[in-house]
Amino acid sequence: MNKDVAIIGSGNAFFKDEGVGLYAVKYLKENYEFTPEIEFVDGGTLGFLLMPLLQEYKEVVIVNTASEEGKEAGKITVKSCNEFLEGTLVKKTANEVEIAEMLQICSMAEYMADTVLVSIVPEDIISVEVGLTTALRDIWQDYINTVLEVLQQSGVKAKRREDKISLDDILHTFAYPSIEHGRGF
């Protein structure tokens, strides 16, 4: 079965809130079934290496942090690629810079997937720690629901699995990856 929609978790799991995109996509993959099926991508800090995905799929949802001037931690935004590039992105991390530059380059290509970014303003992207600040934990379910709404607008239906995996369980997989499963997805 061809998958038309990809969801990419972007960020660095080792710098506290910067890993929120990775945690969210892993949480969605573990806790929901999607119809039609979607592709889950651990984009980590791949930046430019994600470019082929933007030409392979019809629709791409990037889930990440976006530092924006004047916006407080936990502020969730949903932006098209153009809105994201025209916005007030501060680019505080190498990953934020690479995602923005990758999108700029891809937007000039002959074909680019319809791309939406679901971003959240981080509070702490400096602490070397797998986890989330209280500000992002407090808004976690809203963030997940926002991503689900974006997927629904793309025609993707989500059904929650009965055996729920908690956010803390997801964080644990990033902090203590097993040899068998590796980090992430």
C-alpha cells in the first residue's frame, strides 16, 4: 500500500524541549492506528537529508519546536511551509536553521509535498537531558490533539489504541534505548 502522508518528528532528543517533535510522533505511532496508513519518520536532526521526503509524499507534516520572538513556551502554531518561512522564526538551534533552509530550497523545486508544520515554542533547549519542561508537559495533550487535527484535515483518521503508552514511557525509550529497538521509532 502506498502511503501518501508522512509525519516527521524533528529535533534533538538530548536537549530537553527540542526533542518534543520526536516524542510526539513516537507517541502518536504507539498510541493510535491511522487510516489510511501514514509513514512515521524519525527526522531527528537530519535537516537537509529530509529533502527527498518532501518530493516523495503528497503531504508531509513536520512536528518540531520553533522559537518565535515574543511567544511564550508552550505556544502551538500550525503553519503552511510559506507561512513558516515568512514568520518570525528566531532559529535558536542548528535544527531550526536546517529545517527552515531545507524548506526554502525545496519550495523552489519543481515538486514539493503540501507541507504543514505543527510547532511548539520550547522553554529549555539548553539542558542536556531527555525530557520536557513543565510548560510543555502541561500542554502535551493539546499538542497531540493539534497534530491529530492536522492529519484529519489531510483525510487521515486516527483511532486510539486501548493499550495506551504514556509520555513518560516514550521519554524512557529515548533516554534508555535498548540494543534491540534503538532510539526513536
